[in-house]
Amino acid sequence: MKVLITGGGGFLGTAIARMLVERGDTVRTIARNAYPHLENLTVEQVQADIADPEAVARAAAGCDAVVHTAAKAGVWGSLDAYYQPNVVGTRNIVLACRTHQIPKLIYTSTPSVTFRGEDEDGVNERAPYAEHFLCHYARTKAEAEQAVLEANGPHLTTVALRPHLIWGPGDNHLVPRLIDRGRQGRIRIVGHRDNLVDSTYIDNAALAHVLALDAATPDAPCAGKAYFISNGEPMAMAALINAILDTAGVPPVTKRISANAAYYAGALMEGLYHLFGREDEPMMTRFVARQLATAHWFDISAAKRDFGYVPQVSIKEGLERLRESLRDA
């Protein structure tokens, strides 16, 4: 296949591109920047903003499938800053697929679309979308996911994947942030209980997208559906954080802060940042406080059943790979 990957230079997009190229597919990416590491993969790069419908249409021309990973992530910023790439950009992708009669669209969503600020213990895809969101990221991703799934039909098969906490070698978001804050002693475990959380090693997240891509046909069980994706190995939040810190030789975090204190601190910081017009992300927000204080682990049996997703790299093996990559860096 010739596959267009949006956000192909990012952590997940690059892993998917590498996996597709290694098996013989042709890959084109669209992103706002050029990425030297994609040149080594013989990937064709298009520099453009997915909020530009004409640019998206040009990038999609001649492709057999689209894997849409591009999004504005994080938990801080204006609604428009999230809405343009996450919602408008996704609608442009759907339109381009229809214009060029591209039959497959795999969308990278997030479990945050169902998060209500409460524990999610083994929830599955029957969980409804949240009625209220604590950040624009979750709100816009929910709207985009619904647009993708509603676009499913006889001529375009769509699937949405919701990987949770992707990490591994090459991560430029979660891992380096944890390590940096751990070295500075700026991490606290939120809450006084060991809430379980799922995470997803990068190779497993990429594999899920490739398997869904291959399975996506009009009569497939996965057509028009969303799926939670993880390693299927829930761990206590503190244990996961400390395991990642240990790969970099950073001492474990032992200090805790109550869930309520973290939430109110997040609300205060949000208010101050709004007041002073700061664009950098606060150390704590209400969304992050609720995420850190609650359980997030998911039933991934539907992904296993409908398109054969089985995690190939365990958390233990992934941590060893991460340790080696940090040692060699």
C-alpha cells in the first residue's frame, strides 16, 4: 500500500512509518516540519498544516490509506489552538479520503474521550463519551473521533484507536519530562492509594495501527468502531513512574500529595496563568490532577478479537530497551 501518515515525524507516527516501510509499503507523511530521521526511512515528506484542506488533499492524492496520528497534545492552550488541528484537521482528512476515494482511515484517538475524572477500572468500549471535559485536548479529540467514526461507510472504512500512555525509546514527551522533573525533585505521587494505570510500549502502539489498517474493510468487525489499546499490564501509578525513572538512574519518588490538594493547586495555577496570559503549561492542572489520582486500565479484548492485536513487547522488556537507549544517548 501507499500510506499517508499525518504527524509522521512524531513519536508514534515515526514508529508506524518504520513498521510499514520495513514490510514493503510506501509511506508519505504530512507535518508542519521536515524530519531528517524520516529521510533515512526513504519516506516522502510533505510540509503542510492539516488545518489547510487543500494541502491535505494534495498530500492524500494517490494514497491507498491514511493513518491519522497528528494532533495538538498537552493540556494547556486556547480552544482554537486545539480545535484547528484536532477537529478541523480531522475533518480535512475525512474529506480528502472521500475526494480521492481512499478506502481506509485509521485514527489515533485517546482514552481521555471517556474520562470523567473518576476511576476507570477495566472499562471497555461501551463506556460513553464524557459529558464534561477538564481540558480542550480531550474535548476536541472526542469530537474528532466521532467525526471519523461517523464517516465510516461502504466506500471508507474508519477505525479509531485509543492507546494509553505511549512510552519507549525515542519518546520526546512523557519519558524526558518525567526524568527531568524527577532529577529536580519536582514529582509527587498524587493520592494516597495505589491506583492502577495502563500504558503502551511504542512498538505495541504502532503494531495496533498496522493491524487495524490491514483489517479495515467495509464488512470487518472493526469498521466504524473505537478500541482501547494498551500493554494489558496495569501497574500502580507510583510503580510505573518509578520504573521509568529507574531506567535513567533517577531515585524513586516517595513523597505524596492528596488528590484534593493537587486538584485545587491545578485550579489555582490555571487561574493565575489565565490572568497573566502565560502560554507555557502549568506544573499542575485540574485534568492532570484527576488523571494522576485515578485508575486508568482498560479491557483490550475487543482489539484482540476484531483485528488480532496482541502486545509483543512486555513492560519489563520495554523498560530494558528504554534503559539501553538512554545509556547509549
